[in-house]
Amino acid sequence: LLELLYAVPPLYHLDLQELAAQKGEIQRHQAFFSPNYRKLATVPLTEFFWLTPDRHVQRTVFGEEATVVVNFGPRPYAYEGRTVPPSSVLLIWRKTGQAITYQSQHADMSVAP
């Protein structure tokens, strides 16, 4: 989720056993990341905010293109009339208002440091 917050591609360090165990999550992540973040590759990250005092919910803004809200916490978070489930990313295209949500299947792997 942290990679999606900052629009950086993931780096995986896996052996064959771990690859087999994580393959589905990796494929889901790639299916969300690739088409959406390809559009943000050259757009600068222009804003960062913690939206909750415990820092479980964070937001980044990429110029006039997109807003990304990540919920690292255990409870849903309401953001501008939308719900961001736990261990999830809400990507909002600013020009169209289209919103897309990605939820990690591995909550224990999604907690921000």
C-alpha cells in the first residue's frame, strides 16, 4: 500500500515458495498498479497529508491528475463521501472524479512502518 501511496513500482524479494504463496496478491496488485500508475509516471507528487492523528490514513496528491488515499488502519475511513476500507487504496482521478479502490488481501503486510 505504501508503494501505491507514493506511486512507485513494487520490488519483490521472493523465493519460489513465497512466490507461490503471494502470486495471487501480486497479480491483483499489478492489475491495479499498471494501468493506473502508468498515467502518473511523469506527474510529480505535489502534496502529502496525514488524515488521522494516528497516521493510519494518509493522502498524496499528484498535481491536477490524482488523489490517493491509503488506509493502513483496521477500520473504514470516510473520505469526501467515499469509504476507504481497512488495508485499502482509494485512487481518485481529479479531472473526472472517477474513483477506484484496491484492497490488499494481506492486512498484516499493509501496515505502514
